[in-house]
Amino acid sequence: MELFGETLTFAAGFFLLLALALALSFEFVNGFHDTANAVATVIYTHTLKPVYAVIWSGFWNFLGVLWASGAVAYSIVALLPVELVLHTGTGAGFAMIFAILVSAIIWNVGTWYLGLPASSSHTMIGAIMGVGVANSLMAGNGWMAGINWGKAQEVGMALLLSPLVGFIGAGLLLLVLKFLVRREDLYQAPEKESVPPLWIRGVLMLTCTLVSFFHGSNDGQKGMGLIMLILVGLVPGAFALNMSTNTAAAQGAVTELRQVATIFQPQAGTVTLVKTDAYKELASYITPTGHKPTETTYAAIVLESQFIADTLTNTPDITQVPREQRTSLRSDIYLLDETIGKLLKKNLVTDAANVAILKHDKKDLDSITKYIPLWVKVAVAIALGCGTMIGWKRIVVTVGEKIGKSHLTYAQGACAELMAASTIGLADFMGLPVSTTHVLSSGIAGTMAANRSGLQKDTLISILLAWVLTLPVCVFLGATLFASGLYVIFHVFGLQ
């Protein structure tokens, strides 16, 4: 079977297409599950009729995905087990991707059917943690070794704090607005079928647009990262390296790599390594339970830096790197890149000039391997945008009618969405995945509390229960599906 310029076995080609379909299905489900939050306010304030609201939101989700940088996509990838990231074309790699996507789809569809606003971010991250735990246990390393705890803590804090920011921020924003703008019509429930004043309508459409756009730019990337792993694993000749990397950038990376080798040479002492040992040392160091850096670690950094620099010197045009070498070069860059990132994060390099060199080198290495092709962005954008236009009503009814005891007012809708857009936009800039659902739902609850409108306890308890259960349920699903999927792929289809 010929795909993306490479010849694949029927099994490999089938799994490649199936994995891509699952990734796009996840984004489709994400669209009608999460983006319902963005349109709830404009629908319940009669700013836009439902059909126009979902089309408008879907369009801006589409643009948001196209605008995405890819930082969130690779933030998600950083949570995955190192050995599976390096070998995504194996049966274990496929089992990992299928387990993550199927787990996320199952939980998202289930909570959508019940009309519960749950987080697609939490579902995916829970499934990733489950895969990591199962992979580690199957390797006999204990469950703690299967999770990148540093990255999980960083992402977890973003997911935990964002709904608190939404609740408190939206509530405070409403109180400030009531103090500054004394117009009663802003703080009263809209009359049935009445259209808000033009300026209020403009504000609400703007906030809906911002939430939709930033939702696309943040949530759209979660599927992108997995799609790239699929492509790199099965068709590395086409996707292991960024073929659009210009020669000047590649040679700039060579200069910096030579400097990196010079920086760490004194700490390497007299240790000498062969290439395979250097590879294993860095792979071991960047695992969640990796050891403190030793002379061997620094010697491995020196050797890998020199090796990558030599490779790029000999083939300054990335497109000239032989196809059979692209996977190994990507793995070398990935290991060195992650090692430098870990050293910087732990403040193990203190000289300001050296820190600047390492950061610049890391950025250049990222440009060679951490990229998203335009067609992937377009495919995800279409899936997310179409999903937004289908199946939105269940979540909209919950957000618009069942969180507060009174009807949503113009001011409440604007404050909740403005806070959600700001929070998601900031997280997108920082490369952190956050939940649009959590931020906006908690924002509406915050405005209801600030306005003393009353909250429907039964609904809040159901939503909180879904939020609390999402991670453990998806950890279980991810672990179970990974273990069973690995068995099926290895023993039935023979994909090693």
C-alpha cells in the first residue's frame, strides 16, 4: 500500500488510516461537546438564533485551529512515555494512540449524552496517564515510573486553577460592571424572543467569537500532537523532520550545537561513550523517574550535540537527509531537546550566557521536529468546526438553563465569556492545555453567585461529579485499552 510516498504493509496502512480517522473523530466530538459552551450565552440572550450561533462558532473554531502554534500539541506529547514516543510505529505505539483516542471519545460521548459539561482536556490527559501506568507496569517498573510527574503537575495545575479563575474572575467582573455601568436592562433576564440592544449584541458576539477562536487554537492542538505521532511512526520519510526547514536555520542550529558541546564538555570529565550508550543515557535521564545528571549524562549531551551537528553539516538541506536516517535523527534531536529542557527547568545551568545559548538551541531544534503541516491543521479545523455545528444542544441546555436558578442575563453572558476567552488565550500563549468547559461553566456559576441569582445544586453536583470522575475513569480506560490493544496488535495482526 502506497501512502504519503512510502510503501506500507496492508496492516500498517490500515492502522495508519484508522488512527487518523480516530484522531479526527476525537476533534469532531470535541467540537459539539466543548464548543456548546461558547454558543450558550449568545443563544440564551437571544443575540443569535441557534443555527447562526453554531455556524458562527464553528467558523471561528476553524480559524483558531489554523492559527495554532503547535505548542499545546507537543505539550500533550511530553506527557507520553518516552519509549513509546520514540517508537510510535510499533504495535505498542499504535496501542497507545488507540487507547488514548478511544478512551477520550467514550467519555466525551457519554457525558455529552447525559448533558454534562466535562473536559476533553481531562479525558485525554487521564487516558495518557493510564497508558503510561500500564506501559510501566508491563515493563516491570512500577506504576509511578509511567507518568511524567513534572509535566503532569504543570498541566494539572492549569486544569485545576482555570475553573477557579473562571468562577472568581467572572463574578468579580460582573460586580465591577454593575458598579461602573448602571443600566438595569443589562442585569435582567431578556424578554422572550426580544433581541438585545445593538451594542450589547456586539459585545456578546465578540466574546462568543473570542471563546470559539481560542477554543480552536487550544483544543484543536490536542489531536494534532497525536496525529503527528501517527505520521512520524508510520511514514517517517515524509514527516519525521520538518522538510520546510531552511538551510540558514539548520546551519544556525549547527553553530549552537557546537556551543552546547563546549558548554558541557568540562562537566563530562574524562567519560567517553559510544553512540548507543549516549542514546540510552539521555532516554533514561528524561524519564519521569530519571536520575540526577552525572558525568555520563553530560558526556552523552556532548556526543549527541556533536553527532547532530555533524549530520546537519553534511546535509545542510534537510530534504537531503536519507529517508532511512530521518527517524533516528529525529529521535536524537528529541532526546537532546528534552534533556536541555529538563536541565533548564531544574536550573542546573546558571550562567546567563549559557542559558541563552541553550534556549536558542532548543528553539531551533524544536523547529526541525515540532511542527504541524498545514493539511493536518486544515483536517483538524474541519473536524472541529463541523462538530461544533452538530449535537450542541444537550450541553447548551445545561449551561444556559440548569446552572443558575434564573435566566442568564446579558451582563452574565458577557462576563463569563470574556473571562473564559482571556484564560484560554493566556493558556494557549503559554502552551498549556486548559478546559474551555470548566472555565466557561464555572464562569457562569460565578456570575450567578455574584448576582445572587442562586445556583441549582443538583446540576452543580452532577457537573462536579463528572469533573472528579473524568481523570480516574479515563486513567482506567486508557490502561485497560492499552494493555488489551497491545495484545491484539502483537498477536493477531503481527505489527511489531
